Amino acid sequence: MATPRYTEASIRVLKGLEPVRQRPGMYTRTENPLHIVQEVIDNAADEALAGYGKQILVTLHVDGSVSVEDDGRGIPVGLHPEEQVPVVEIVFTRLHAGGKFDKAAGGAYAFSGGLHGVGVSVTNALATRMEVTVWREGGAHRLVFRNGDVAEPLVALESVARKKTGTRVQVWPDAKYFDSPAIPLSELTHLLRSKAVLLPGVKVALRNEKTGDSKTWQYADGLRGYLAEALAGAELMIPFFEGEQYADADHETFAEGEGAQWAVAWTEDGNVTRESYVNLIPTPAGGTHESGLREGLFGAVKSFAELHGLLPKGVKLLPEDVFARASFVLSAKVLDPQFQGQIKERLNSRDAVRLVGGFCKGALDLWLNSHVEYGKKLAELAIRQAQARARSAQKVEKRKSSGVAVLPGKLTDCESSDAARTEVFLVEGDSAGGSAKMGRDKEFQAILPLRGKVLNSWEVERDRLFANNEIHDISVAIGVDPHGPDDTPDLSGLRYGRICILSDADVDGSHIQVLLLTLFYRHFPKLVEAGNIYVARPPLFRLDVPAAGKRPPRKLYCLDDEELNAAQDKLRKEGVRDGAWSISRFKGLGEMNPEQLWDTTLNPDTRRLLPVAYGSLSPTQTLAMFDMLMGKGESAQRRAWIEEKGNLAELDI
């Protein structure tokens, strides 16, 4: 068989919406079409958020299509000044085109969550048909797409009253891109109800033509009414703590309009309700805005307890003690939100921690000191949680104390022994290990420096593993012995809930990652299955931005070239002149001082930490892949694979 050639002709350039159809999972959830419909709903909600819409109607049609209609301003239908194509056509056919990128003062959608970016064009790409009707400036206009391409060009229909404005999008999702073509009604209902909560006074309706059912939501009390409904029947420890605060034009750090609105309740028992949103986008996986709320609540309660002398001797309050029994609904407004992944489940914007935390702490400080009795009840609840946590940790320590191997001398351990919150970083090199030791939170973070590259353990027998000092130290430090996929190892001795691989963001660092992942997959598979293994992602670049106007000097960290370009584009849009900032490239972790390492890589609120899990390959296929990549006698097969797949690699040479 001839070896496949890797030539200039091997490179394909995907144009238009083709990348979405090639890799739909990169752009949306593929379990069902709910997320591509949500992109259209988000656009309608953005109009309401901007103050121009009062109604959103979603209809499930008998033929399987879904329509979303709003009474906003209507998408512009004139020609784009540069592209000379109707703007409404660009919105649905071009990735990264839309109103949300206009961030200047008075921009159309400064606080958009979903408007005309990747989202709605993805909806078009994964639909067999899409019909768009726009009412604007006294006229009705219609545009039809088929399989992402224009099927019927934009045409003007009948004249309408000038006060009749809005957009209606009807989409027929293409079933071949989804595991199930059915939209889960409960999830859609929850999504629409939450939009009504976050947009007080806006009427949101769902109509199901198949069943004849219809529902309408409109909340006058906003977040508080929603949380009270969710906690119906639960006994509150103290009344709702609610508030909102947004930066004004004179704020030193944040842009005008950035801030948050929240409603928080504490209950003694029962389930807690927690929902968060960024610019009306639901973030079920939380993120930095939730971290800010947690830190703000904790800071205020801790200050109150210390001020009133409520803390018993030996009790140390932690954020989770205040947060454990808290239910909340949080709605943050962030000028340029950075999400984890296109489906926007988790907010990654570092500034959101200080944004939400600062506003929330100040408001709760005032509230607690104005309602001292409620403050004491809340402090007592947190203290009880802290005491229960301490008792639990002591029980674990007693169970583990007998027969523990002597811990490695180079392990810098943490103070806590509660595996639910402790973590160990396997750090490349002694230099980075020293910075990590000084920069970590010694309460729950341990550091184990590794010297050089770990042994390729793919073909090493289990009883020979401990001959290697690094592998011996890793096993003893984490408290779990090597085992096979069919074994049932004793995980009760696991000393850290998170085992984090921390290496340089270069080729050697990637090699060390691969060797450690090979070790865990081959000889500690139950830790991978249980979700205990993580890979830390340190940044490659730092941007030093000088003071501008009332904004102090800033340092921005970027994971890779793509983030660096995006950060520079954002600075230009903020009015910072080209060349005013300087770019530094980290050659390795050892170049970072302890504060930088904490901010970028160790701080749970702002770091990038990827969980390691099994992918879409079957166990047999995964084994075959590791054999080919890591087996000593597989160099010929590896070479052929590299020749075939080499164009997919992103190299940093």
C-alpha cells in the first residue's frame, strides 16, 4: 500500500459555513437542536436587554420547525457599506459577523450575549431550511435559506405600520447533525422562563401547535420572585439578600454598565437552587462570576463575624462554609465576556471575579450591619458548617494514619487533609516548583516537583514501576497504588481530590504531559475514570497595558496566539493605540514569579484547568491508539500516522 503523500494539495481551506457542518460539535451541542434554537432566542433577548423589545414568542410547529418572533427593531436589511450584501444575509451566513462586536460607547449591543456572532450562523448551517422575516421602517422583508445557502434572496413584501417592527426566524433543524431531532420541552421551558426572570416586564411565551398548549411568563419581581418560587416550602434562615450594582462612567476599573444583579437565600436543609447568567446567557457550569459572588459573600460574613467577635477559637472560616447552604440567582453584565467553548456553559473572564465580588461584598457589608440579628444568624450557620467540616477532616485523618508510606521529601504538602478540596500539582522542574510553592494556597494546594521527563511507562510491568523514583514519588504522594482497568484498587487512601499536571506551554511541556497521561491511563485508570486527573494550562503571553484615562495599568494573560490576537483587538476597540502595550512571551513556568503563577495557573477562580476524561473512542480503539503512539516497536506505524495526520497538528517550534 502506497504511503499517503503530504503535499500542498493536502491543505483544505473551509469557507463560509462549511467548518460548522464538518465539525458541528465544536460550535454547538449535538445531542438535540435546542442550542441552535437558543441562539435565535438569545438574539431576541438581546433586543429586549437593549430596551427595544417587550415580547418574545416561541412556537413549536407541527412540521418539526421552530419559530422565534420578537418586537425589537428588526435586523437591518440595507446593504453593508463594505460587503455590499444585505446585512440580514451576512448575519446568517458569515461566522463572526454581527452587532455584538460594536463595543464603542453607544454601540448597538454593548452587553450582548448572543447577537450575530458565531451562533445564529451555526443555526443556519445546521438547518435544512430557514425563513427570516423582518419588519422595519414601514416595510416587511423576507429571506429564505436552504442548507445554509440563500435559496430566495431578500425581497420586500407589503408595507406595514411604522410602529410594527421586529424579526421572525423559523428554522427546520437538520436531523442528521443531532443524536435526537426532538427538542427537550422541559429544558426549553426552563430557558424561556429564565429569560422572563432576567428581563422584568418582558412577556415570554411558548406555543406548541402539536398539543395546543401555550404558556406565558412575565415576572414583575424579577430574580427574587423566581428564587422564591424555586424555594417554595423551604424555611429561610434570614430574609432574601438581593441587590444590583453597575459601574458608572467614572469607575476606575470597569466599563460603564458592567455589574451584576443578585438574589441570595440561605436555608438550613433541603436542596439548594443555583442559577447564573451572563448577559442573559445561562451558565450552568458557573464560572468566574459565581466565584466572585462566593468571594463577596464570604468576605462580608467573615468581616462581620470578626467585627462582632463571633468566631470560636480554632475555627477558620472558608468560602464554602458561607456558600454551602446558599441558593442564588445571579445575572452579570460583562462588556466582553470570555466563555469556555462556543456553547458558553462557563464564564472565564478573570475580571468578573473582582467585578461581582466587589459589588456584592460592599452591598452585603451594609446589609449585615443594618440587620445585626440576621447577620449573627448567618455567621452562626457558617461557623456550624466550618465545625462540621473540621470534624469530617479529623475522621479521615485517623483512618489514614496507620500504615502510610513515608511521603517523598520533595513533596510540599498542604495543611488540609480533606480530599474533597485538596489538590496536588505535578510540576515540571525545580525552578517552577519553587515559584509554585511560594505562590500556592498552602491550605489546600500541594506541590510535587518532577526532575526531567518521566519514564514512558506504557510497556513497563507494574512490579517494576517503583524502580523509577519519579513514579514511586507520585504513587506515594497521591496515596494510591498502581492498578489495572479490571482491578478494584483501594481509593480510600487518596490524598488529593485533584491531581494536576503542570508543565511549560511548549513542546517539551507537551511531551511531559503525554508521558504523565500515559502513566495515569495505563497504571492508574480508576483515577481517570473518577475524574481526579487534570491538566493545567498556563498562559504563553502577557500583555502589559499602560494606564489610559481613569483605567490603571493592566496585565492581560493569553493562552495562545488566538487569545493574544483577540486581546489586542479588544484593546484597539477600547481606544488604546497600537504599540502602546508590550507583549512578553513566557519561555517556561520558571520565568513566572509566584504572584503571576497564582493569578494565571493556581487560583481556582481564574486558572484554566482541563479535566481528563475518556473521549469518543471505544476502550479497544483507545488502547490501539496508545500502542501506536507510545509502543517502542511501533515507529513505522507512528511515522505513517504522522504523515497522514501531520497537517492537523498545531506546532509551537
